[in-house]
Amino acid sequence: SAKHVDNRADIYSMGVMFYKMITGEKPYSGLFTAENISKISSGNYPNPKDFNPDITGTCIKIIKKTMNCNKDKRYDDLSELISFLKKELKVYKTQSSINNKIKKYIV
């Protein structure tokens, strides 16, 4: 119901884009079918590791949280996601080390 849509719908959409960015695939086909609506409603999308086995646990956590079919289990706003990422990125001492890690997955 559009009456109950809030910023968590945008967070879901961001999760879908992130899924496509790291897998190269859409989590659901573009068709508006009863089957697809059921998959979306139940959060039944292919495991991202099926498309890219190198995906990190951090990426999986972000996808699961942003694309949760229960909006109450998603991030309330992006500040939560930013805090999570800051915590996860603390293992890297420099921006250069972050860039090198990213390059491993892009090349």
C-alpha cells in the first residue's frame, strides 16, 4: 500500500542496485508476474554468491538488511548503514588499502 511507504522503500531499492552491482544480475526478473511478486514479498532472491563467489560477508549482510521483505527489519535510515560501513572499514588503515581491496573485485 502506497499509504505505508517510507524511506525504507528507497533503502530496499538501493539494496537491489547494490545486488546488481556486485553480481551483474537482477535479483528478480523485470517481469511483473504473480510469481515475481511472490518472490519479492517473501524475499526469495538468488544467493549473490551463486553469481560471484568472492562476495564478502559484509556485502551479504548489507544485501540481506537492505532487501529484507519486512521493512521493519531494514535499516531505518542511511545513517545506520554508514555506521555499519565505518565499523567494517576500520580494519583498513589507509584509503589506499581500501582502494586496493576494491580493485581486487573489479578487475
